[in-house]
Amino acid sequence: MKMKVILVRTLAAGLNVALATTLAVPPTAHAQGGPIKIGLLAPLTGAASALGKDMLNGTELYLDGIGFQAAGRKVELIVEDTEGNTATALTKARKLVEQDKVHVLTGGLLASTGYALHPLAEAQRIPTTYPVMSSDDLTQRKPAKWVVRTGWNSSQSMHVFGEWVAKTLKYKRIVTIGLDYAFGWESVGGFQRTFEDNGGQVIQKIWTPLNTNDFAPFVTQIKREADAVFAVFFGRAALQFVKQYETAGLKGRVPLLGNGTTTDESVLPQMGDEALGIMTALHYSAALDNPANQKFAKAFEAKAGKIPSYYAETCYTNARWIVEAVKAIGGRVEDREALLAALRRVELRDFPRGPVSIDRWGNPVQNIYVRRVDKVGGKLQNSVIATFPAVSQFWKYDPDEYLKQPLYTRDHPPCPHC
Amino acid sequence: MDQTRVMRASVVEEASPGPATGYALELRSVSKAFGGLRAVDDVALAVRAGERRALIGPNGAGKTTLFNVISGELPASSGTIMLFGRDVTRAAVHRRAALGLARTFQITNVFPSLTVLENCLLAVQALSPVKLAMHRPLGRYADLHAHARTTLEAVGLGGRAGAIVQHLSHGEQRQLEIALALAGRPRVLLLDEPTAGLSPAESQLMAGLIKRLDPAMTVLMIEHDMDIALEIVQHVTVLHYGRVIADGTREAVKANPLVREIYLGA
Amino acid sequence: MSSGLAAPAPTLDRKVVAGFAALTLAGVLAPALPAYPLTLLTQAAIVAVLAMSLDILLGYTGLPSLGHAAYFGIAAYTVAILATERQMGLAGCLVAALLLATATAALFGVLAIRATGTYFLMITLALGMVVWGLAFRWVSMTKGDNGIAGVPRPGLGLGWSLAEPLPFFYFALLAAALAWAAMGVLVRSPFGLGLKGIRESESRMRALGYNVWLHKYLAFVISGFFAGFAGVLWAYYNGFVGPADVQLVTSVETLLMAALGGPGTLAGSALGAVAIVFLKNFVSVYTKRWLLILGAVYIGVILWAPRGVLGAFTREPRGAR
């Protein structure tokens, strides 16, 4: 019978831990006067842990600044590690909602996490914000009532950029190269659509698998008659691609353009002169010279020891966003409908990224900045060279018409000039 | 379920009589080459049903290789192997076993982390369709257990049924080695040095066990201990560098000068 | 003599008793548990089925598969696709998912079974990657990297909804218990003994008259079937199926669960699964270094209890009997 005893003991020990952690939640959690709880999902371990760190630092920076107090109540931040895995993120989201009884659920990195959290937010009726996850359809063809996006969507800045490249740079023929999955497809799709609507031609589309280590075979495929190359990468892939683009002798001969993450501040400090001159577009740059960003960037550098990436800014802004909504309803976060409505009503002019409002699908309407990598004071930065105010996720298109079109994918829009 | 079904099952693939050669096992110019080395070279061998025969020869003569070729573990490079008149040259190991061929291994080859009884059960169910049954526990098959117990009693392991095999003595493991071969009630039994590593007393016990085997069973054994071998068998085949150099009654082989020179020494 | 006839090793009986005790305890305590621990118990029950299914190969047959997430994932995807796009009910989803997972295992088995040892590991890994690639790239079917969200919990037509944590926990627990019982009978059957024999000595099994290939192949397919069963439960439990469910990490984690608890003991694999699910989700609350702790646990087990935690306790004393 020894086995039985051991099994029973093990199980009992497990349950003890379970009960202890749940009972640690004060019984007053529901009552007004307890802390306002914000549950943050971030990849703190695994391949994306550096981004998770930025997300956490950005969030904490704002809450630190207000002394973890809002509308006369204490604010409690509960952080859970997603390991950059959607199944784990779902389990942790359930923990935050069911056990910690958070009032607002926020965070997440992967597009799939966004889609997976949608039904959970709806079923649990939990006000939720997405500061990072950028999949177009999260606020287009598959919006969720309980979800407000405080970040951006993949094609939003690319619509602006495609048109700007065609009209201002007057490039005619462009080769695109990007990560072969939804984020890459949506970024390339948005760029291609407006670039071609304004007279340009995408003459070649190259897709690289997510785990590509060596981009040389892809770079050598690039058609040399292109006026420019448009790239969509992030993280390690961005570093490697930009380096190998130079190694292949293309830098200086065929200008390099990109989406915002390709030269985001999460990778820019690790790049060298090979990155100089790359032009990209995003809703943020650490080099924005408005007062709110100056203050934020300085404080973030003091806290984290590095310049803020868009992940840091968006989580800082997201935290403020939540707090503004809480203040608007006088701290009565237990009224979930009211909190959700307030989250959708937030409209502020002085976020680090600039003024922001929310459209009725739950996506921000915000400035898009065209940036160029420059060296200032010996350091690389994304200098803003053009600003497009109040850009909607539908750009200049009619939302209803836009939504009748399919989502940007590997094969949509098609490539008539390839 | 009953005893008879298992009994029937164990002979279910009884060989069709085939051309009446009258031999239980027949090899016609069988060779096995490893690269350029002919480990078994043009061997002819014919063993009558019920015969007891020893296969002898110095180390490296190709005896174990020949066993592996007969059992099917190694494919023959050329030649023909007949089992009860049926050509099994290309048959898989388990097919030959189903025709009634069983073997032991020179280096004990049993199931070390299972019990003695489980080892024997594996052998008992091997030739019955029951081996693929997965819908009820083995404990329910009382007939299999009974047969396994009987086999263990027969080799003197009756009292060790519950022991884990790796805890057995070497002698007991050799006994189990034989038990596994006998459990399927084979008609041709290949014994590869059954007394390897045994003390003289244990070797005598093993010899007694082999002598008591069903007289209808055909036995071909590799044995280094000449006294043991000549005590058991009537016929001897001598292998040297893969070739048969002598074949006949034990007296004839004993008297063969070539054999005396290269093998029996002195 | 007769007393010894129906005699599987007594340790097995103890494990069965302990298993039943654990299941009953979990069932009785469940209503008293808050939602989140209940969620984790549900997850543990499902993952335990996956770990046990792998143990049929790893622990009983001695075949370390590194592609087990494939059958799990194919079943989960089948349920997700049929339930969201065709609004198919439990019975239809279950049958289709099990058929597809088993058929995949039947196909992969033909390719993998001839290999042994490291080669078997490599080939199952490669086949697992193929399925991951499909999940990731066949966007029109699987929605690619976005995964399939919003898989509804099945209706049983019994008046209570499986959408609530407690009824779904009982549903998962019952399903896991059934799978455990079925696999338990399998490993104790004549066929199951044959698997252990193959693990110990293939050449002896051949000599005895076993078609070793067939035995291994059947084990491979059956293992895939039960992994598929776990996949069905997983799709309903999580409501979401994505490429991460079929990726290598899932296969590796499953392998570790089976190894942690003790390969060759179903209860051990289940215990390993429960331990890892709780370790992952509770330790991580207290420390960000929880991966380090998990790694230390693995290394400890490999060094001091290579037969797993349960194996360490059930080891036969030297020279027993």
C-alpha cells in the first residue's frame, strides 16, 4: 500500500498549494475599496522574453508614476508569463480572471493569442485591452465587444507607407520580402495595396520561413531591377536580414524600406551602420520630439537602461489608457459595462505616440510616422521625416467596402506584376 | 478458453508434408558471406526427425553464424534451407518459428526486467493468436499460465516463477534460456552452447535435461564440451572455416584423423 | 499451484488501487475547488492521457517518439475545424478526429517503425515537423499562425452545460479514466506483455515467433489513437487550437512527463503530467525562475531516478524472493 500513500500525499500536497493560493485572495476582492486589479500577460521566458521585458517595464513605468493609485483606489498589477505560447497564455488568462479576479485583462504578444482571448473575454465579460497584438482581423472582420485595442494593427501604417513611397519617393518597382505568416502577409498586403493603387508595381514577393537563420539564399533571389526592397521582419530575423542585405552588396544600390518592426528600437541598438537610411513607418518612434515622449523616453531609459521600443511605449500608453478609463468612471471598476464603455471613450492628445482615439471596431485612430534610420550623437535612431495625423485602420477606404475584401494573406492581394 | 485451443494453436502452422525428403532440417549448399569473408561456405546438412546432432568446430568456424542463417536472423547469401520439406530460405524469423523451429542463444538472450513467469508466458503465447489479444489482462488466461508453469517445472525453475530475471544466477538464466525455446513445443530445436559458463555440476544437470527431451524432437546443438556433446548425440557435424569437413556418427567422427588433428587436438 | 495461476505482479494491483483512489479523491474534492485549480486539474487529466499514450511506446515498447504532438494536434485541429465551421457535435467530431489521428499514425508508423533508437527519434521528429508545417502553412484549412479560436464546448443533451468548469472537469476526468482503463488493460494483456518483450529483446522475440514489426506497428497506431483522444479533449478544453499544439516543444514536454513519472508505468506517466502542469502553473506565480526549477527537477530525476519517480518507489529489492 506504500504507493497509495505516496499518491494520496502527492495529490494532497498539490491541492494544498492550490487552496493556499486561492485563499490568499482577500475575500473583499469584489467589494469596492479593494485594489483595482490589472492582469498583464507577457512573454517573460522563451524567445520573446526581451519584448516581454519591455512590455512589463512600460506598464510599470506608468503605474509607478501615479504611485499605483487611481481614482482613490490602489492599483495592483498581476503579471503572468505566457512563454510566448498561446495555450499557456489562455491558461494564465483564466487564472487571472478566475482566481485573481482582475478587473482588466491586458497584454499578449502573438496574433493567435489575440484570436484565442477573444472568446474568453466575451464569455467571461471581462474588459480586455490589446496593446501589442496587431492582427488586422482582431478589430476588422472578427471584432470582440469586450476587447479594445490600444496598440495598432499590422496594415495600418503600411497603407500610409505604400502611398508615401509611391508619391513621394516615386519608386515604381518594388520587391517585397517578409516573414511567411500572418503578420508578414498583412504588412506586405497593406503596403502593396496602396503602393499599387498609386501607380507602383510589386514585381516580386519573397517569403521567408519563421525560423530562417540564413537569409543569403533569399537575398540573392531579389530582382536587381527593383527601385527598392520592402522588408518585414522583427527581432533576430530583422538583425540578420539587414546585415545580410549589406553583405550581399545591395545596400547603397537598392534602397531598403521596411515595416516598423524591422528597425524598431527593440533591435535598432544592436544594428550597425548597415541600418543607416532604411525607411519605415509606424505609429511610434523613440525619437519623436513631442514633450510627452521626451519625458517618457527619458524615464524609460532611467528605469530600463535602454531606449524605449514600440512595445514599451504601447504598454506605457495602455496602462495610462486603462487608468484614464478608471478615472472616468470614478474608480467603479466592478461595473464592467461602464469600464468597457470608458475604455472605448478614451481620447487623449498627449500620449508619447501622439493623439489617439478609438474607432467603433475597437482600433486606435492615430498618427503614423514615416521614419528614417539616422545616426545622431553616435547612436542610431528612427528620425521622423513625415507625419500623417489621425490614420484609421481603413486608411482612405470606406470601412464597409474595405471589410468586404478578404484579409491580406500570402496570396492576397495577388501579384499581377510578379 | 481451454488447454486444447492453445495446444492446437501451437501447431497451427504445421508444415505440409512437402516432397518426402524425410528430413526435419535440410541445408543445400548454404553460404553466408560478410563482404569477402565466407563465414559459412557451401554447407550441406540433413537432419532426420528425432535425430540428435552436435555441430562442433573450433572458434570462428561459423557455427553460430550457421545457426543465425538457419533461424533466419541472417539471410543466406546462397543455397536453400528446407524445414520439413518446405523451402524457408527467404522466410522471416517468426515464420520459421511458426513452423516449429526454436533456438537458444550462446549469450543468454532473455527478458531481464520481467519475471521468470512473464518470460515463459511470452514464449508460451508466441505461437498462438492470443499474442495479439489486447482486450483483457493476461491474468485471465489460466491455460497460458498453466502451460508456462509446467514448462518452468520441467527445466527446474518452478520455484522461481515470481523472480525478476536479472536477479537470477547465471545457471538459472541458462535454464530459462532453454525453457523459452521449449515452451512453444518445437519440432526442431537449435541449442547454441547450452552449457556455456556453467559449472561442471550444472553442465551435468543441463545434459540430463536435454537427454530427457521428447524423443520426437529434432535437436541440433553447438557444444564445446566434447564429453557433454558426445553423451547426448548420435551424430556429429564438424565445421572448419565455414566448411563441413566431417559428418557422421560420433564414433566415425571421433576416429576421423583430420578432425583429431584440427579440433580434438592431441 | 492454482493460487499462482492468475498472477500478474502485485505491484500493478497497488498502482491500480492508488490510481482509483486519486481519481475518486479528485472527483470528490472538485466541487470544493475554486475555478482556476479546477481548470488546472482538467488540463492535467487531459495531458495525462497524452503522456500515457506516449508511454505505450516509450515505456512499454522502448520506442522514444518525438513526434507525439502530431496525433494529438491532428485530432485537436479536426475537432476545431468541424466544430467551428460545420457546427458538428461531439459524436461526429470524436469519430472524425480519432479516425484521422489513427490514420496518420498508421501512415507514419509504416515510415518510422523500421528505424530504432536515435533513428526512430529523428524520423518521428521529422514527421512531427511535417504536421507542424501543415498546421502553420495550410492557412485555408488551419488559419495558420492565428490558430482556430472559439471552439464551443460540446452539448451532451443532458440538461447541463459543459461550458462551466465543474461539469467539464467531470467530463474530462471520466474520459481520462476510461482511456486509462483501456490502456491499462492493453498493457496487461498478452499483447502488452509482447510489447515489454520487444523492449527487452527483439531478437529473442523474433526467435520465439513474434512478428516484431507488426507488434510495434500496432502499438504505434494505438498510441496515436489515444494521443488523438487526448487531442479531442484538449480542443474542447482550451477552445483554441494553434500550431503551438503540434510543435516540437509539445512533443518534448510529453516525453518528459512520461519519463518523469516513470516510463513503463501508466500511473507514473499520469503523475508526471499532473506534476508538470501544476509545477508550470503554480511555481511560475512565485518565481520567474520557474523554468530553472523545472530543469533542476528533470536533471534530478535523470540522475537519481532514471526509471522515473514512480519507478524509484516500485523498484524490486535486490534478490527479491
